[in-house]
Amino acid sequence: MALFHLNRKVSTWLTFLTFFFICVAVGGFIFTQPASASQNAQGNQPESNAYAGSSSCQKCHPEIHGDWTVTRHAHAFSSPIFQQDWDELQHQTR
Ligand code: HEC
């Protein structure tokens, strides 16, 4: 074959480049796969960093949720003072 007749240096480079591009292609493929498939295998992973909301807790903690809803703490998130701090804190974590 023609490849075997190339000089040794060129043939070494061709081998290197072939493996290099295979590695880049495989690495690129793995890197672009969505991470959600592996996360789902680990259980209930949140899909975003957004506030989940108290209703998301209710299905597993109905009694605690019921007790909590009649407290002042249940309205803490909607407090304008808290919301201002919350906005500023989120700024700091980005
Ligand atoms: C899919 C079910 C599920 C959901 C939804 C859920 N939890 Fe839980 N939570 C659990 C389980 C199971 C435990 C462990 C209970 C234990 O160890 O006794 C737990 C434990 C906790 C604890 C620790 C209690 C302790 O005594 O140490 C807190 C606090 C808590 N959950 C808050 C929340 C909040 C807040 C939300 C909503 C944002 C929420 N959970 C949503 C299932 C859930």
C-alpha cells in the first residue's frame, strides 16, 4: 500500500494525527452529551437553581407543610425586604 511507502517521519505524523482526531471527535461527542442522563440515574436532581417553591415540598412533607403555611415564616419569601436581599445575593453568586 502507498502508506507503507511514505517516509517514516510522515507516516509517524499521519498515525499521530489519525489518533489525535479520533480522540478529539470522541471527546467532543462525550462533552456535548447532556449531563441529565447521568444525573437522572442518581435520583431527583433539580433541573435548575431556581427556587423550587413550597408546593414542591408538600407532596413528601404534607404535615410539616400544613403546619408551616399558617406561620409568618410562610410569608417570608414574599417580603419586599427579603426579596431585595435575595436579588443582591443572587448577584453575588453569578
Ligand atoms: C421526593 C420527596 C421529598 C421532597 C419533594 C422534599 N423532601 Fe425533604 N425530605 C425527604 C426525605 C425522604 C427526608 C429524610 C427524612 C428523614 O430522614 O427522616 C427529607 C428531609 C428533609 C429535611 C430534614 C428533616 C430533618 O429532620 O432532618 C428538611 C429540612 C427537608 N426535607 C425540607 C424539604 C424542603 C424545604 C423541601 C422542598 C423544597 C423538601 N424537603 C422536599 C423527602 C422529600
